[in-house]
Amino acid sequence: MPLANVTSQIQQLLDPNFGNARASGFLPDYIRGLPARLQKEDIDYLAIKGALTIPDTTLRNELLKSYIHYVHTYMPLLDLEEFLQTIVQNDGIHRISLLLFQAVMFAGVAFIDMKHLQAAGYQTRKAARKVFFQRARLLYDFDYEVDRISLVQSLLLMTYWYETPDDQKDTWHWMGVSLSLAHTIGLHRDPGNSRMDVRRQRMWKRIWWSTYTRDRLIALGMRRPMRVKDDDCDVPMLSLEDFEFHPFSPEIVAMVGNSEILQNVSHQRELALMFIEKAKLCLCVSHVLSAQYSVLSHKFGGTMETTMMLVPKKSTAETFEVRSCDQELEDWLANLPIETQYAASNGSKLSEADEVLHSHRALLKMVYLTTSSALHRPQVLPAIPYPSTDAELQDISRNKVRFAAVEITAIAQDLHCLDLTRYYPTTGVTVLLPAVIIHLLDIKSTDPSIRMTSLQRFYQCMRILQRLREIYASADFATSFLEAAIRKAGIQLTVSPQDVSRPRTSTTTDLEKPTRHTLTPPPDSLAQRIPDLTYPQNAPAPRSSDLFASTPPHSDGSENGSTNNLNPVKDAFAMPSEMSLTELMDLANDAEVTQNDFDALINFDDPANNDFFEEQNAEKFDFGDNVNMMFDSEPKAVDFTLENVELKTSE
């Protein structure tokens, strides 16, 4: 009897459900079969809808590699070696959940090289993400999986999906389902008190802290209430002992394309340290959101959309709370292991492994800066302080808000020059949006050098957000709100009639100290008037019309995950010339913009806002001596109506 037949008969004895799917020939041997309770019509439907479709080997392996480098290191919820070994063996004895497999494939789509998706027939990354997400969602809806650990793992990966702000089953929904299941099996309790073997205890701890960090970053980015209550869980903080460090088998390494991360124990240790530090930082995020924000409804009584969100507290937080959170953040930064500390690159090309490490260090630093900004922005935006506001604290907060915006932009610029912004998770939009808003407010400065530098930084952030629109719907909402706010506020940008040509390839230093540029005749569009420090010289800069291509508002008939909202024709977004404040606030809510940030932009021309731009605070930043060369004696006011602009926000 052939060996394959013997294996199949043994498998049938071990698992009565095995033959259900195998007979249909849908699934490879490393995937667990469909449960017997599924009727034939259900299986046929799942097959027609693609839920049982496994990517071809080349695409599958590339998705696995992307997952290992940019998802697992950010959320280490799998026993990665066991997962990959099951796939490479493909023996029909060791098998994995189809739901979990499809969720892993979906998560990897955001970071895979586009050429692989195009070869598989997908015209855009958003279209591919939608298809792969629907596969996982269908399996969940049909109750394919009963193992609750596999469900929690899968649902956490599904939180990376976000289509429209009005979608009932959005990121926050999947986070809630995942957390509910986690509580039913005690994931929030110390596994050291259980009878599980040590390897399983370690995995449970990693899954819990993946749950915790995801919950906190969703709250920070989407302005939704935190679901995990710190008092309800007692899982100890992770340590390096909770991770496995060793070279993976040659078969696994070959399957995913010779990943250095899988072979280098030192790299594995560094990435584990970064996740541990992120978990510690998310404890700080919890304290910041509790101190400065409360849950309120912007449309109480509404039933067709999310109405409950985190908003800055009406009365200022106690000074000691803000100072305590600030000190906690500073202590976190001071105690950061050197292996996890971000340092700007020198502009030279990085190896694949170094790209992974550099990207994760940069993102960790940006999350820290965003948390600091979230702590201090309510102290200074809007600029009129509450009567009880500590003047010294307000000065500190003003400086830290601006410092965070400048640093986030510098880091993002560094990654973009290395072509690494394509590896941003959804958190990339979360960290960029507050920085963009601060740069817009700084454009009001009376110092022309600050105005020009802020304008430059604004465009750098906007170009990066535009790049992220290829991947995430949240970047659409961020850019759309910004455009509408700029128009509503009547913000004007001041540049000289003569502008600068493209400078040399930039570094982080270039961002802080612009070099002297050659004056050229004014180009046709405002986007071209700003020094383009964003794209490396080996990559073409986007056309102005691409950078500010409008996205129409979402409707029931649009898929924001499809190709329909990418670079449409000019004027596709018919922004009303007189948008009401209510309509603009709706856009702000879609973009997860806080009330204080919204007020600061809308009251852009209020003289009281001048306090935010006090000269003594601006002088703390060195913008360089040559920036004034960009202006003539009588700068020309350019109305920032951005006729080709398209601006929407975060996941």
C-alpha cells in the first residue's frame, strides 16, 4: 500500500473530520480539515468565495516572510517554529488551523513586495488585502474554528482590517471579540499558576501582551475606550525567557527565502527586546489616556455610527498627574536597552535584516513620541489655558508637543529616504497625523524661517501619508480631513515668488538644517514649490496631481480597500466650498482627530492662538541660518486651496 494511503488512513482514525475536506481536494495536508458539522452547501459557498483558497507556493512563502519580519516581531502571538515546521513538513499529521493560516496570509499582504501581488492578479494592495481578509472573516463567520487560542490569535491579526469609519465590524470590533474570548480561557491570568508546560505558558504570555499592546495602540490611534482594565489582569511583564532564540531549520529558512532574521539569534533577541519595551510603553499609554482623556459621545443617541470616543477632559488634569506621566515616559526612554534605541541612518542601503531592525526601532521611538504628544497636547491646544493650568507646565507641554512633531517627521523622513515607510503598520498613520497638525499650526508663526520649515515638514508628512494610502484606508481619512480643515480654516501658506530646486539627497540633519538652495523660477504647482526631501534619488518623486489626488467620501457602494479611491481624476472629490462645521467635525471623527486638535485648526485665525507660537519657545529649535534665503523681502501669499488635494485618518 502506498505510504500516502497509509498516512491518510491513520489521519482518518485520529480525526474523523479529516476526510470531509480532503475528499473535496481543497486543502493541503498541513491544513486541518473542515469540521463535519459544515454542510455541503456551506463548503461549496466557502469554496466559491475563496475562503478555502491557498496562495500558490511562491506567494505563500513571500507572505510568510513578510509576516515574520513585520507582523510577528510586532505581535509575537504564534509559536512560530511550530507553525512554519508544520507547513514545511506537510505530512498530514501535524496541521494548523485554516482560519489562523488565512489570518497570517492577510496580515502579510500589507508588507509584501507589490510585484508578487501583481503576479497573482491583484492590481492594488488594498484590493488584495480585502480579498485575503474576507477569506479569514468567512471562516470565522461559519464557525470553522473552535479552539479559542487559535481564535484569539486569528482575531488579533484581523484587527489590522479597517475599511470605513461606519463599519460595524472594524478594528475595534475585532479587538473586542478577541479580548472577550481571551477572558473566557483566562489569558489575562498568570499562566505560571497553571499546569501548562513551560513552552505553552510562554506563548500564552506573549498572546496576552500582544492583546494588551494592540488594545492600547488602538485606543491611542482610534480614540476608542481602552477595553483591557489594568486591575483585571495579573500576567507578569514579559522577559527574554518568554521567547525562543535559535536558528531555524534549513528547510524553514529555504522555504521563506533565506531570512537572516530566522538564522541570527542576536537579531531575534533584539526584536524580542523591542516588543518587551513596547509592552512597557503601552503601560505608560494606559496612564496617559486615563489622566488626560475621558469617554464621551459626540452624537449621543445616534445608532448608525460609532459615537463614543476618547476626548480631552473638559477640566485640566491635575498637574501632578501630567508630571507623573511625563516622568514615567522619560524613565522609559532613559532605561531603553541600547539594542532597541533608534539612531538615524547614514543614508546607505541596509541589508534585509537591518531594514527590519531599523524599521522596528524607528516605530518604537515614534510611538513614544506620539504618547508624549497625546499627554501634552491637551495642555496647549487650544492655546487658551484653563484657569488652573500651571504656566510652567504649559511651557513644558508646548515644547514637548513641538519637539515630538519635529522628531516624528525626522524619523519618518529617514525611513522614507530608505524606502522603508512601506513597512509601517497601521500605527504609522497614528503617529503621523498629530505631527502634521502641529506643523500646520506652526505655519502661523511670525518667524519666516519657522513658517518655511514647518511647511517643508508638512509636505514631507503628507507625502508619506500619501504613500500609506496604497495600504491603509485610515491614511485616506487622515488626508481627507486635513484638506477639509485647511479649506475651512482658510489657511494660507507664504512662500516666495521664487522657490527652491530639489536639494541634494537628504538626511535627518538636512531636515533640521536646510541647505542653501539655488533659486529657480516658480513652478506651476505649490507642491513643486516645496523642497522635495522625501523621496530618495533612485525613486521618482510623485507628481503634484498624484500627491494631492482627491478621494471621494465613502458610500455604501464604495469599497475603500478597492482600487476606486486611488488617484482618481482631478476634482473627483467635490469638496463643498462652504462645508458646515458639523460636516467638518464628522470628517474629523472619521479621521480620529481629537477635539482639541480640531478646535486649534478651526480657530486658526484666532489671535489667542498666538500663544502657541511664542518666540521664546520656537528659539529652542535650530532651524538653520540659511532658511531665510528662501524668502524675498515681500513674500507672496499662496492660497492653500489645493485644488488637486485630497486629504482622510488612522487605524
